[in-house]
Amino acid sequence: MAQIAARMKPLLVPVIYGSVRTARQGIKAARFVLHELQRRGIDATLIDPLEKQFPLLDRMYKEFPKGTAPAVMEELADLFRRADGFAIVSGEYNNGIPPALKNLLDHFLEEYFWRPAAIACYSGGRWGGVRAAMQLRMTLAEMGMVTIPSLLPTANVGEVFTDDGTPTDPKMQQYSAEFFNEFIWYMEALRERRQSGVPY
Ligand SMILES: Cc1cc2nc3c(=O)[nH]c(=O)nc-3n(C[C@H](O)[C@H](O)[C@H](O)COP(=O)(O)O)c2cc1C
């Protein structure tokens, strides 16, 4: 009975974005991902390190005695523990993972375990951030997340969305359907498996 109730609860997904630049463009891709998840009935929340004023890493969340971590870390730890999957929206800085994204991710560990991650990568150039996405797969695996096979790469990120994340090419929703459907499949599969326990 508890399993059926859990399955009926909407999937919960933090959409983690990692740029704090004044002139940032990837926020448009993050809003697109957020809206596509919400359109599919998913309880998705945008995690914006700029809005959260997320600190540079000093102590990981788990290094704080219970109840003493900064409020923003408590809030994210609670959300991440309840999450069914993580949507990671990553740019590419010098072929690698943007520092604000890595910094936010590094604050947590066990909170991510046994859940899938889907990578939506982007760049201002033609390659859509895929080099950073490949590095992210390594990092997310170390953090206990299973990355889904599909990526959602976006080239020329500044030009292909309006500020609110609406794609200028209406076919974008069609192109991205496989990515979102795959992510949902993995979240449902792993949610069901977590109901009967995790290895540790
Ligand atoms: C420090 C830095 C390094 C960058 N390196 C790359 C790169 O390696 N490959 C690429 O395609 N674009 C690169 N760019 C361009 C970014 O893809 C583009 O500025 C993008 O909008 C950055 O994401 P953001 O606006 O969300 O911060 C770089 C930008 C910055 C600021």
C-alpha cells in the first residue's frame, strides 16, 4: 500500500543550475528544463546558486553538527533527500564544469545516493557544452548518481531561448522529448527499487 502511495506522489526534481555570472545565459536553459518537467506533472524546483547566495565550500553539509548548518544548506539537504532525481543544467568553462555548479554539488554527498541524474548541457558556442557533460558524468557517478544515457545539449544558448526559457524553435520540445521521457523512466524505476531498500 505504501508503495502504491509513493508511486502516485509526483516525482520530485531539483533543477540544479550553476552560473553566478552577471551576464549569465544558461539560466534560460534552466528555465526551459524546469518548465518541461513541470509540464509533465513533475514537482520541479530551480536551484540557483546566485539567488541562494550559496557559499564557497568550507565544510560539507555532513560536517556540521546536526542543526547548525547554514539555513540554505539545511533547505537543500532536505530537498535533495526527498528528490527522485536531479536535473543538472551545466555550461562549459574552458571545456570543464562551471565552478559555481561544482561548488554547490560538492557540499552534499549521501543526499544524492541511489537516484538518477539527467544532464542538460549548453554553451555559447557550437558544441553545446558536451565536454563539460562528459566530466560531469564522472563526478555525478562518484556522488552516487546514475546519469541517464541521453544528454540535452544546447548550442548558442544565448540565442535559442527567450529570457523566460521559451525556445525560439518550437520543435525544441519535440527534440527533447526522448531526454525527458528517459529521465522519468529512470526516476520511476529507481524510486520503486528504493522502496524495498538500498545496499547501504
Ligand atoms: C570562463 C569561461 C570559459 C568559457 N569556456 C568555454 C568553453 O570551453 N567552451 C564553450 O563552448 N564556451 C565557453 N565559454 C562560453 C560559454 O559557453 C558562454 O559564455 C555561456 O553563456 C556560459 O554559461 P552562463 O552564461 O550560464 O554562465 C566560456 C565562458 C566563460 C565565462
